[in-house]
Amino acid sequence: MSQDLGEKLPSWLELESVQKLSVVEKITSLSADSLRRRFPKYVIKLSPRRDGMKLKHALAIANGIGAAS
């Protein structure tokens, strides 16, 4: 994910990209455990020990939209 996300709007491809939960934690200010508990349908299993989430869902959660679609 681009470090200068605040400077430009993400493209469609970037919105569909799957980010590690460590990145999503920074975007949403929620812990990985909270994300797994409150938004389980948006958590994607990347490997047996790693989870992720689409950037569009992380941004929706951060904006308080509740990750629509």
C-alpha cells in the first residue's frame, strides 16, 4: 500500500487489494482481535497464521460506514 494515501484517492485496483491486518490496524485504529471479532466476514485468511482485509473494507470501517458491500 502506498505510504502517501492521504495525498491521492486509491484506484479501483488498490481498493480491491488485500492488506495485512497490521496495515488495517493502522488505518482503522482497531486491534487485529477487534477486527476479527467485529468484522469477521471481511477478514481474509492469507495463510494459516496471517489474516488480511480488502482496503475498501478497511477504509469503510475507518469512516464509520460499517464496511458496506
